[in-house]
Amino acid sequence: MSTSCSCFRRSDLDALKTQFEEEGYCLARQVFAGEEIDGVREHFQDMHDRSVPGFYEPLSLEEAGDDILKAYPRVMHPHRFCPKSKGWMLDKRLAEILRVLIGEEPLAVQSMYYFKPPGARGQALHQDQFYLRVQPGTCIAAWTALDFCDEKNGCMMVVPKTADLPIECGKRGSSYDANASGIGVPAGMKVVPAIMEPGDTLLFNGSVIHGSGPNRSKDRWRRSFICHYATGDCESIAEGYLPLHTMEGKALYREATKADQGPCGGLEGNEALPIH
Ligand SMILES: O=C(O)CCC(=O)C(=O)O
């Protein structure tokens, strides 16, 4: 697997780094080409239609009743059972951008695929580092749009300049339920939509407050492939995220921390600590 490239102009990478440092996130346009995006969507639709016993077993539409997400749940950690997903998580273009943003070698932690069909709920505002608990440093997300997304179909919503905030320990509900009480928008700050074309990737720091609204469109899916990374000096991470992977695909083991070893010192005040 080739993990290094000079796929982007130096000036574009510098602009991404500046935005990342100033805002806590940056939007990299057209990281993936149209035909690649079609391939990813087809791959996961096929995975959904066949199901993967033990790994991905959606309910039928009849069984799902009025909760479309039971028929189209997100695929968790597809890189653990699907070589193509592992390849996308370790993609050399993402690696190149991540190296520039964090200034060192990233380690891949997690992959997810969201179908988010019309009618799907969104996700309450949260900080990823609450769940991943990468130490030292933080995690960083690479969220790739596979459909055009705006506020109507539940695009990502981010609160700029929250990368240096502490992890908020208030009550929160399921990370998959925007009706549950998420964390609030800090006073004087505002949440902004990330309007994205298929193939664009939004990268953000683990403390950045973000979430998404429901898909209120009639017929526009909002599919996305999402990965999380840690900096190469990662010594510990929340249990459930091991093994990590180098961008060359080698599995690595680090200390796994239990829920009560998080920045919030346990579950007090939280309804649950769902895996992110
Ligand atoms: O894709 C979404 O709607 C939310 C994803 C998210 O917040 C995350 O992966 O941390």
C-alpha cells in the first residue's frame, strides 16, 4: 500500500493548515474524485444489501418501523472486516493532509460509514475526544462527503474556534440522537454549516464542538465516510479502539483506558458512554 504522495500543491496545504490552526477545522476540497466516490457508495450499498454477519446486520424496512436508521445504521469500524475500507482509511491523500495539519505521523484509529437517508436523525453536538480519549494530544477527524450536503439533508455543523476548549463533561445522550441533550454552543460562539460537495473532506480537531441536524430532504441521502486518527506519539486511548494502525497498515497496540479514566473522571452526569 502506497502511503505517501505529493498530491496537493504546497500552497493549498499551507492554506488548510492555516484554517485548521485558526478555526480548529479545515475543508479540503475534492480530495477524492467522482468515480472513487461512486465506488465507495456502491461498495457500502452492496454491504448493506448483503449484510455482514457479526459485523453489519441492518433490519429490514418492515422491522425498522418508523426509525429509518435501524434499516440503515452506520457501519462501525469497517476497516476491521473490509480491506477496501482499510485502504480508504489509510489513503495516501488523507495521510498527506494529516501530516501537514498535525506536523507528525498520524495513526489511524477508527472508520465509520453513515448512510443518513431522508428522514434520518442527526447527531447531538459533541467533542470526539470525549469518546476517544487519545493521550497525549487529541484525535483528529477526516469526514468525507459522498453526497452534496447542506442543512436540508443534515450536513455537518461545527463551532469554529473551539479546538482549545476543555472536554465538556455535562449530561449527554446517545451520540446518535440529535434529540438528546448534547453539549451547548459556548456563549458568543456560533455553529456553522459545512456545505460540501462529494469528494470534499472536513478535518477537525478532537475538541471541536460539532454535530449534524436531521435529514429533512425528501430524497437526498447524506452518505459519508468518517475516520479518526491520533498523533504518532499516542500512548493511550479509550478501550474499544485498538488496534491502531500506522498509515502503512501495521497494527499497533497501546494502553487502553477505561471509561472512568476519561477527562470527566467517570460517568457521573452522563447517561451512558456509548462507543462513538
Ligand atoms: O456524520 C454525522 O452526522 C456526525 C458525525 C460525527 O459527528 C462524528 O463522526 O463525530
